[in-house]
Amino acid sequence: MKNLPTVSDTALLQNVSFLDVLTPESRQEFLAAISIIRFSRYQHLFQPGQTLLQGYFILQGATRQYYLCEGKEIVTRLSVEGEMCGTFYSFISGKPTFEYAEAVEDVVVAAIARHDIERLCAEYIDIANLERRITEVAVKPLPLGMGM
């Protein structure tokens, strides 16, 4: 079930700076595809074995991503307002993730489904260019010595 944006949600979305590169028409279509989802502190956004069918952009709050290794939590990412949250590989490939994402405080995200991104990219070149730039940032390699 899609959570429709409230007036305060709409105000949050107006402050999303990456949307400034879109034309008014494509921005309107992009925003129409967005769902606003709220997660309570300690609630998981996703868990191992799930396939990410939506990408999350944090409007309020913070999350941490981690995986378990010999019973220990290994934190791979902390995401705050204005950042993406999710395992990009799962979102793009349609394969299950091995990570958890947990709200470290109450979180509000703008979520968009992969099929909506694909449709919008096919219809609007500025959305396709934006998605390419987001992809480039998401798959940026770690400095030498920082990888597994």
C-alpha cells in the first residue's frame, strides 16, 4: 500500500537538492512515483535474503547498514538525511541482499520502485542522467586497502 505524501512530507521533498536538475514536468512525474515511508527507531528497512524492490532516500533521521560475521555486527554504512540507503547491488540486480538496514532513530524516507525508475528513465532523459550520476556515486570503488 502506497503512503501518500502529507503536507509536511511535500515540504520535505521540496528540499531534496538532486531534484533541482529535473525539468518541472519530469520532477512532477518523479515525485508522483515516490512513496513516503516511516520507520521507527530500531525497525529494519530490510534484512538478509530480501530483494530490494525500492530505493530509499532519507528525508529525516539516520540508518545503519550491517552484516553479521561470527555473531558480530559489521557496520558497512551510516546514512543520514540527504543520503541514499540500501544495497545498490540488490536494487539493480534483483538479487537478495546480505545486509541489514536499521533505523537508528525515527526515519522518514522517500521510496521509489525499481520499475518506476526504469519507466521514468525511458521517458525522461534528465531522469536517466540523474540515475546514471547516482549510480556512479553508489558504485564508487573504495580506496586501495579498504576493500575486502
